[in-house]
Amino acid sequence: MTAATSDIEKLSFEEALAQLEKIVSQLESGEAPLEKSIELYERGTALKAHCEARLKAAEAKVEKITLSAGGEPVGTEPLDVE
């Protein structure tokens, strides 16, 4: 794990997403030199993977409430997102 990856692992989803949006904006502007653009792209790829992992972890925690025939909550089960 590189220092940059270690840094990313400590970010919340919102922090990583904000950084990713900033990188996309910088790349879209076309003003960054080639080497800087490559660095930004690599960091953006790592941030994207981090955001996807955070979302997947959150998704796994989501549960739906199951109801009895009378409409009373009787428990929970994993959310089927597919």
C-alpha cells in the first residue's frame, strides 16, 4: 500500500467524493501538464475504488423490515438490491 493509498483509506465517503470531483474538474479543464494529469488520474482511480468500497459496505448494512400478515414488524432481512 502506497502512502497515497493509505491516505485515501482514511477518508470518509464524502471527503473522497469531494476530492474525486475536484480531480475530474482539473482533468476536464485540460490545464494540467501531462505528468500532473497522469498523477491526478491515478489518484482519481484510487478515490473511485475507495468510494465504491464504502458504498458496498454501506449497502451490506442496509436491511429491510419484514412485516407480518397483520402489518406488524417481525424482523429484518438483508436488502436484495439486484
